[in-house]
Amino acid sequence: MQSFIDQWLPIFYEAIKDTFLMVAISLAFSVLIGIILAIILILTRPGQPLQNKFVYQFFNLLINVIRSIPFIILLFFMLPFTKFVVGTSIGVEGAIVPLVVNAAPYIARLIESSLLEVNQGVIEAYRAMGIKTHQIIWNVMLREARPAIVLALTIATISLIGATAMAGLVGAGGLGDLAYRFGHLRYETDVMYVTVILLIIIVQGIQSIGNRLAARMKKD
Amino acid sequence: MNCADIILKRTDDNIPPLKNRKAGRTSMIKLENVTKIFPSKKGKDVTALDNVTISVNKGEIHGVIGYSGAGKSTLIRCVNLLETPSKGKVWIDGIDLTKLSKEKLRQTRQKVGMIFQHFNLLKTATVYDNIAIPLKLLGVPKSKIAERVVKYLEIVDLVEKKDSYPAQLSGGQKQRVAIARALSQEPQVLLSDEATSALDPETTNSILELLLKINAELGITILLITHEMNVIQKICDYVYVIENGNLIEQGSTIELFTKPKQPTTKKFLNTISQRKLSDRLVNELKLEGKVVRLTFLGENTGQPLLSKVTQQFYVEPNILTANIIELKNGIVGNIVVHLIGNDHQVEQSLSFLQEQGVEIEELGVN
């Protein structure tokens, strides 16, 4: 037991660090892009004051197209683009670009549906007060949708952890890669079990934190 | 007979105060020939408003009443251009809103407060923040915000709830917060979109009293829409009746309560009190004498007119229903009476009553 810990602890530590790094960086970029996309969709959708059929349909289609591509295909399909953007297509840096491209449209959809849940009456009340649209987006829509957005991002974070496992295929490292390389390819089943247990703990933890945070923000 | 005397006797302590009414002649809100057509995909356009003209004088409270789908909601949303009229003009304090740029319109909207049926408060913000956030966004200096929030929370009597969230408040309290939010921007006009429709009768009354107070003390002009006649009765100076997008009748509240012309208006009046008797009953009673509705107004209600009828014309009045309605600016008495006597006597007594300024409507004549 002690020897197992001595042997594997640095490797697990490294893998956990890589997973967290990949998830955190790609989540940050995806949320940023996702929020912007969601706001564009919300503002330009038919029936809204800034409705614009062309812009709405363009982004709607773009999101659907990207979301249709399986991540494993996206990963390889994007290799040249990744290399162009970050200078390498392997390792943590190499994984982040496809992870963002994968997660941003997904997060955009989740945030869009959270924003659609915001009471239209409140938005109208603020319009009637003569408050600017961009102020309404920040102070009414995003504010009121916060609990729903937190829950949505919890879901997105967890599926991002799943996606990082696949990113192992382009040599990104992380827990998923560890389980695959040692556990699956080298039949070191105890490594696989430990990895899976670690992932369960992480996923459970993130979901609990998300639930609690959302509940605290929700005031009804 | 005694019964009639009691009802007709004017009780002075029930008269709403008039002293604070600053009814000016200047028009604060004016819709001029406003038409709103909603295009529909199937080619059948819906005309929600058809050539409607209304004018609300500064400092008055005007009400628009109609059934759901009549177009009253579209009408009030046209006032601050939440809905852009297809035709016609909208004036607020002498400014034609339909001609303003987006930016100017946004600024002008700040003069027009609005309250809603479902309150439309931020769920995630406290009572204090619900009022403070719009003030901050509208550029009120930080140092003045706290002072203003407290000032208007005091007016709506909710200071002690300032740290509560809307979910912890009752419907009436939420509406008070919404009213404080609207007032805190110190508007000249308050639009009320069915503000009491989601409230129980008692809470409705307290909100109506608050609106009266705001109108009297702050001099804010109020335009409200409602489907409840008691809202009109209690606070409106002037009424518009709207049906199928058309303005079918308008007049001062007293006029409307004493001389309603349109069947729809009469239907609305029937909701206030049990005014309607069954045709069968009326026809049966009519065999002997006449069944009439007498509507009294103001000073006339102080006179025991029916006693005089008995004394002078030997007509026996039998009261079928009677009620008294307190309007904002006066009292209207309403009696349905079966006048028993010979035709000549009945006619004489009716013309006597008419001379005394009583509105007479004979029932059971088609």
C-alpha cells in the first residue's frame, strides 16, 4: 500500500493538476464566449427589440453545426488550427483549443435557456424606466439568471472533465489519460480504480458546490 | 319608506376630500387617433386599437375599463411606447413621443413611471436594491440614492422590509415596492397596468388608497387600466370604456355612474352592485304601476324624495333594491322602486322626480 502511494502519488498529483488546469482554462474561455453568444442569440431572436433574422440564424446554425461534431473527431480535425493558435497541438495547451470549441457552443445554449427563463415582465419594466439595453443585460438578465447559470455551468464543468479524458489522445495528460494509458493499455487495474474513484469524488464535489451556490443565490 | 330615507340621507363623513385636487387644464397624457395593428402571419391582421383619442389632464386620475382582449393593455403600452402605434400620436407633457429618437425616447420614459399586474421586481434583489438599482442605472448620484430609497419606502410604508426579498412579501407589499420603485424616479406620470388585478379585495383597497395619496400629495397624473369597476369607482376622475379596440363611451366618473349609455358600461356597473332584476320579476310587477330605477346624485340624495312622492301624489313606492355608491368626487344613490298607483299619479310622480334632478330609467320596457 505504502509503496503504491509512493510510486503513484506524484503521477496522480500531476494528472489531477493537468485536469484542473485544462478544465479551468477552457472553462474560462468557454464561459466568456458562451455568454457573448447567448446574449447575441437572446437579443436578436424573433420578437425581441433588436431582432435580426440574419444574425440570429447565423449563430444558431453555427452552434448547431459545432455541437453536431463528436468531440473525438473535432479533436483531430482541429489539429492544424490548434497548432496555428497556440503553436503546439499536444499537451495541455494543445487540448485547450478543441475543448473550448467543444464547450463554448454547449455553454452558449445552456446560458441562452437560463436567460430565456428570466421574467420578461421585469425586462419590460426596466425598459419602461428608460434604462439602457446593455444595463438591462447586466443588471436584470444576467443577475436574475445567476442561479440557473451556476447550475448550467456545473453541468458544463462536469462534461468538460469528461472531455479532458479524450484530450489525452492528443497527449494532453490528466486523469482520464492516466486511467486510459496505465489502467487500460497496461492492465494496471488498481490505477484505473483509483482514477475512477478520484473522478467520482471530484464530480460529486463540483455538483454539490454548484447546487449549494445556486441555492444560496436563489431568493425565492 | 324609512329604509329609503336612510339610504338617501347623505353622510358627510363619507365624502372623499376634494381639497387636494389640482385638476388643471393642461393635458399631461394625450393619445391622438392612435391605431395599433398587429400583423399576423396568416394574413389576418389584428386591430388592437382603432383610432383612439384620450387626454388626461395634469393631476387627474383617469381609468380605462374593458374586458380582457379589449385592447386596454395595448393602449397603456402605447403611452410610453412599449408598443409603437401603427398610426397616431402620443404626447406626454407636450412632447410627441412618436417623433423622438431612441435616445430621447429613453430619456422621456424616465418621466413616466409604470406599475404592473405581476409587480415585475427583481427576485434576486432586496426591497432596497429593487429601488436602488434602477436609480443607480439612471445616474442618480450615489450619495442621494439611500436617501431617496428611504423617502419613497416611507411613502409606501415599507421601510422595515427594506432587507427582505420579494419572495418574502405578500402581493400587496410587492406592489408597494413596485410603486416605490416607480415613484423614486420622481415621474410626472404613473401608468398602472392592472396593478390591483392580482390582489385580494382588501389589499386592492389599500393600494387604491395609496394611489389616491400619491396623486393628492405628489400631484402625479395617473392613467390606469382595469377590468374592475370598483377601481374606477374609488379613484378615477374620468373613465374610458373600451371594447374591441374602440373607445365606446367616456365621461366623468359621475356621469358614467349616473347616465351610462352603452350596454357594456351598464354591465360593468352591474358588477358593482346588485342592480339587475330578472325580467320575469319586473314584468310581473309592471302589471300594476311601473318599475323604475332612480339614480340620485350629490345633494339630491339628501332629500327624502320618495316620502314626498307618497305625500303629494298618493303613489306607494315599494323599494326593490337600493344602494349607495361612493365615487371619488361624489355619491351616487341608486334605487329600483316599484311605484304603485294609477297611471296618472305615477306619471306625475316621475316628472316630479325628474324635476328634482333624479335620473329615471324605466325597467321592463324594450
